[in-house]
Amino acid sequence: MRRLALHCFCLVICASGAVCATWKLVLKTGSTIECEGSPLVVNDVYLYRDAGGKDGSIPADQVDREKTGSANHVAPAPRQWRMIGQSVHEAPGAVLTLSDADFNLTVLRSEKPVLVDFLATWCGYCKKIEPSIASIASEYGGTIKVAKLDVDRNPVTARYYGVRGLPTVLLFKDGRVVGGIRGYAEKAELIRMVRAGL
């Protein structure tokens, strides 16, 4: 039931707001699926929209990740993600930069709680809350992960979690939202939410 609900959030949009160029999903059988944009990986399943506009899904173990990365010129990016399905390597205390593609692995499957700041570059209150988020990452780096996600570049995840006002800060634990603050908040309020969710 949950998997079917996720298909409607699978449209991938570029930062400019236009549908991304064709993206190739290479399977271990050697066949290729032409997609409108990079797939979203949820619970080890690739959710995609093919070039014809039809939503589809395929188990991650059927995807050749190396060939998919090569076909789409996906290069390792520090502080973000290396390739679909691989883990993010980040030093404790740093604020991770998330994308729709790595949200499942980095947040929902994390062994530590994850504080996620949903933001946009044009949002004044997002910039105002940024020092508090960075400070929490530094102070609680051994206990939690702290991350940020640009909602303009990653609309799928933001839409799925009902993010409408910015900033929105959500605390995830064991793959579930256990706390949240919508709108600007002082550092003390953010810390209270973190402590309550641990």
C-alpha cells in the first residue's frame, strides 16, 4: 500500500523547475529504461517515471549501479552522495546536504536520529536559522546527524512530508518523524525538540 502511494511523488524536476532530461537506468540484464529524471530510491526500490510518462518501480538488486552511474555521468560529490544506493561519508559535526536520491539511505535508514532542515536559498528565515542548525550539528554530532534539503531542487521529498512553509525542521528516528517545527525557531527550541526525540 505504501509503495503505491509513493508513485505519485516520483516526478523528478530540475532546479530550474523543468522536467529533467532523459536519464538512463541500466539493469543487470543489460537492458536500459529511459527515465524523465533520476529515480527516487525508497526501501530498496527504484521509483521512476519513464520517458513516456508512465510511473514504474524496480528492486534495487536488479539495477547495475556502476553502469547507471557511468551512463548518466554521476560523479562522486563530497558532502552529498556518491552514487544511488551508496552511503554518504561525512565527518561528525558537519551538516549534510541531502537530495531526493539519497534521502532514503541517509535519513530513513540511519542508525542515528537525523535532524533535517528543509530550506530554500531565497528564504530569509532559512538563512537566519542556519547558524543554529550548524551549532547543533557541532554540539550533537556524536549523537545525531544534522542535514539540510533544498526544497526547490528536491521537491519530491518535501512534498511527501508535507513541507509547505519554510523553514521546516523535522527530526527522524528509525525512519519516522518524531518531532517537527514549522517556521523560524530559536536554537533553544530546536534543542528541546532534539532532546525530546532522543
